[in-house]
Amino acid sequence: MLERARTLDAGDPLARYRERFDLPEGVVYLDGNSLGALPSATPQRLAEVMRGEWGEGLIRSWNSADWIDLPHRVGAKIAPLIGASAGEVIACDSTSVNLFKLIAAALALQKQRGHPGRKTILSEPGNFPTDLYMIEGLERQGLALRRLAARDTMADAIDDDVALLMLTHVHYKTGAIFDMAALTAAAHAKGALVLWDLSHSGGALPVHLNSCNADFAVGCGYKYLNGGPGAPAYLFVADRLQQAVDQPLTGWMGHAAPFAFSDDYTAAPGIGRMLCGTPPILGLSALEVGVDLIAEIGVGRLYAKSQQLSEFFRQCLSELGIELELVSPTKPAHRGSQLSFRHPEGYAICQALIARGVIGDFRDPDILRFGFAPAYLRFEDMAEAARHLSEVLASDEWQREEFRDRAAVT
């Protein structure tokens, strides 16, 4: 198993990119779907921004270092990774804030189109909580109605009351992929708009927003784009909708002329109107490094390798006689860059693996989740992770008391 892994690593065209990340010795990191690893170039870039642009340039760097355009610049670099044009994506705020902006914008757009009664936001039970919470917050204000439908009945659940279909492209627990093109078309046929959450897609697998005729999307900067903890998120608004879109967080950076200091708000043209407050320059600078690296490698190549890694991991588990209930789709093309297993003691098993240097994560109530970020993972890592998992299960090591105490972050 280990020899076969090393043979696969020797023939891996992406193997050289592992050196472009700072990874601790003795760690198998299978949690890049929650927090990406540190690109080696990021500390130097942040030092340049802090010492040079901030320390020396001071406030002049909003112009001299073009800080003011950083959300647009990073957004333009993310755009081709998700099948969008440069002027359709901007890097800003958090995923949660961007969801709120776009849900509210979609409701306002339906009102503009003469459908003020269309307030239903359709999603699925078990979607990532923040997506559902954002609908609930608007519902409490009387601005929206939440409706949830099972994944296999989603298309049929879209009716004339639905203002917005809001789904996560790759499910955060199972990794299951929605058919973006088919569901977008189904929603449009009923007059609904569509908002896709790309948090587990962007930088992990090919996304084709414009080919699918998507309306809106949000995504995360700290997972597969390796932007660092709490990195700025990004959002997409199709070019055809931008001039009609009104978002609710009318902060000064979304103004057409922020330094005119007018008392009245006039939205900026294009995607710039989706900005709100002052851009977080350090966070955006770190994110730009990660985006540049993923763009250099290529999302298509990354997804192909992640499928190979996950399938090899499954082979290793089978050879070791490990029987865990797989909740991810069995076909690689039907899932993102992760595998999720159900076990009643998933949390304790996860902690026992972490103690051995194999870092995955746990999702309540019983999901053991492993992410395959192919920019820095090796086939040898798959074999080693499978071996450790086999030993943890065979020895009942997970039953130790310290592995049962729930930490704040799981």
C-alpha cells in the first residue's frame, strides 16, 4: 500500500507544489476543506504590506499601493476559477454578510420586476447553518419566507411563490454536488432567481457560473483558496443584473464617489456597489497569495488529483478491512474534494487521529470528515492516514477520556 502510494507520488505532476506550502513535520492535513494550509509566500507578502506599504507608505498606500482597488483586483483573479468574468466578482466581507446582501438584493429585484408578493426563499434542510440563519433573520423582519425541500424534490418544489433558490453547490457534510445548470434553469423557468454558495467548490473543482446562467454566488476565502483564518469572502453578481441590483448594506465603500462625502447614497456602478465598509487590507493581501497559487496550478488539475486521492484513500481503507458508513456519494464525479463517514463515536475518533497528527474534522452529530486538498497532499498521506485510522479503531484508542471532551471548535 505504501509502496504503491510512493509510486503514484513519483508520477504526480502536482507533487512539486507541496513545497509551496508551510506544513508541519509529521502531520497529515486532511482539513483543507475547513481551513487551507499556509502558502509559503504569504508571510513574506504580509511583511511587505505591514512594513513597507503600511509602515513606510502609511495612508499614502491607499493610492500608491492601490489598496483601494484590492477588493476588485482579488475578485477579478477569483472570477476565472468559478467561471465568471472579472467585473462580476468582488472580494469582501464574510460569507454570511454576503449571503445577507444577496438574499435581500434578490427580494428587492423581484419587487422591481412587479412581484412584491414573492418572498419565499427555497433551500434544503441540512444546508450550512449560516445560509439558513440568514433567511431566518429576514423572515423575522417580515421580509422573507423560508421553505425547505428535500434534495431529490428540489426542482419540483420551485413554484410561482419562490423568489430565490439558495443552495450550497457542494454540501459541507456529505460533499454531494448539486446539478447547477439543471436547477438554475428550473428556477428561471418559474421566474425565480438563484444564489449558489460556493464555499466548498471555489478552488476545489471547476465551477461554471456563467455557462449555467447563474444569478448570484458567494464563496469562502479560507478553505481551498488558502487565504488564512477568517479570510475575506467573495461574491458574484451576473453582469446582466448589476445595474438593477440594490443591496441593503449601503456603506460608504459601495458609494459611487465615497470621497465626495455626500449626505445621500448613490450606488457605485457595476460590482463595486456590493462593497460596504473599508476593505481589510491584510486579509485581502493574504488571500491574493492563495488565489494566485491556485490559479497557477489550475482548478481542473486540482480536482482530478483530489478524485484520485479520495479513491486511493478508499482503496486503502478497504485493504485494511475498515468498514465505515460512507455518506458521501460513491462516484467521485458526484462529490467535492472530501469524504465523510458516519460513526456514533466520530468525535472521539477524530480527536484520537488528531493526537497522532492526522487532522480531519467532525460535524455533529456523527460525521467524520476528511478533506483532500491536492495542492499539498500526497498519496503517501492517504496510506498513512488509513493506517492510523485502522490502528485507532482496532485498539479502541478513541475511548480514552481526553478524546471525548468536546472542544469549542470541532
